[in-house]
Amino acid sequence: MSKAIKKIGVLTSGGDAPGMNAAIRAIVRTCSYHNVECIGIFRGFQGLIDADFEVLGPRDVNYIINKGGTILKTARCVAFRTEEGRKVAYDNLKKAGVDALIVIGGDGSFTGAMVLSKEFDIPIMGIPGTIDNDIHGTSHTIGFDTALNTVVDAVDKIRDTASSHKRLFFVEVMGRDAGHIALNAGIGAGAEEILIPEENMGMERLLESLKKSKKSGKSSSIVIVAEGEKLGKNVFELGEYVETNLPEYEVRVSVLGHMQRGGAPSCFDRVLASRLSVKAVETLLEGGSNYMVGLINDQVALTPLEQAVKGHSPVDQELLRVSDIITI
């Protein structure tokens, strides 16, 4: 392995996701295994500009694999969007002797990292950490599986109330631009309908579907709605429209919100984070740069960061078909 890289920096950026701490832990310990120093950068790109750095060793990451959130924190950074801000960030990295950078986050975080690498020729690697699962080049992002389990658990509880009171519940889940959480959790929780940005169901079709559910003997229903779904201005307007046009339903709305980001990561996310992080460090040490580490066909794979950012992560058409069949 190359001896050129002696220090690797790691930061988390964008929305937090369960499993980020597992990734930090694996990066720190992989660096130690290969006799490379690891520098933790706090508060994302803002920490680069403020030189908020700390040397991390194997014992500094004890007992974090099971914790949600990120011990390195995350923050928005307007200054990093400017050339002057990035120059300050690079100067701080150079002063600290950091030779390469690993960024855990989503496509916005990767875009910022690519610009820094292009301007100052610093090796970088990306690890996909976002509950939305909307990044090209990986079947699963860190945090997605945990978020799904959180949503399914919440919907199971809501269904208890829905069936007890014969109500129709609209449950909004995260997914401003992608319906991966809604589609998977909807199938897993047995939702009667699933509304996602990628598939425009239309109000009339939704009403017809709910009418059929009522006629088939269903006394309660659950509709999972991705927050980016555009049938109504928001899920509350959607609920009001259905209640007005289908007065036989007593409608309630539940917005799960940021609870989907929190909680202890699932075993799957802990293992995924560990696998991707080891590969990220070792790719840097082998001379690789500007890649995102992802999971393709259950194998760890590298995708050029530019492709990961510009590519599209479509919803699974087979899952859509499954949903249509089993929601009758």
C-alpha cells in the first residue's frame, strides 16, 4: 500500500442517519490497523473552515456502534460554498497534515467534496449516509434500513388505533424527492395505498381505490405518503380532500417526521457501514480517489463520485408491482 497518505480526515455532513457512528468507528480502526492517523472533523464542512479537528484512536470510538446520530456532528456551511471558504478549509487541512478526506453524507455533501478535491487536488472518498436511499451506485445507503424499521414499527402501532376506531390514517414519511422509504415500508406494514413522487396516482384513482377497500370489507385503512408526493399541497390537505369526498371515512393524519432519523442502527446498517468504511480507507491507501463506496449485488463496489451525484436511483418496479397486487 502507498506510504504517501499518513493522515486521513473524516467528517459527516447533511442530515444525520443511523449508522454514521458505526462508519466513523470503522474508519478510525481501519486507519489504526494500517498505521495511519485519523483526524475527526466536527460539524461537517463548517468544521473544516473552523479547524475543529481532533485526533481519533481506536479507544475514542468505543461504544458508539450502537448509537444513532453522529458523534462528529453535522451543520450547514454557507461559507464552504465560496472559493474563499474552501481555501480556508484546505489551508486548515494542510496545516493539520491531513492527506486525504472521507465524507459521510448524501449527494450534496459529495458535491462539495468533489469541488474541494478539484480545486486543491486532495484525495477524497464518499460514503453514502442518508435514510432516503436516493444515491446512485448503491442498493442501500447507511441509515435506510433502520429508518424502514422505525416507520414499520410506528405504522404497526397506528394500525392498532385505526382498526379500533375504524379510521383511515394518512401517514407521512420522509422522502422529498424519492419514494424508497414509503414504498418499502408501505409493503412491510401492509398499507392499503402508497403514494410516492415517482408515481402520480391521481386523486380520482385514490378515491376509487379507497372505495373498493371499503366495499371489500376493510373497516380501516393506512395510506403511506412520501413527503414529496404532490397530490395535495401537503398531507393534511390530502386528508381533508378524501374526508370531504368520502364522508364514510373518519380521516386522521400522522407525520412521523424526524423520528425516522433517530434510534439505534439496525444490524444491517452497522455491518454495511463497517464494510463501506474499510473499503473507503483502503482505496485511499491504494491510491484511489473521487469514488463513492456502495453496495451492488451485495458486493462492495466503487462508483465515481460524479456518477453517484448525477445518477438517478429509481424506485424498484418489481416492488411497485408487488404493492399493486397485495393491496387489494
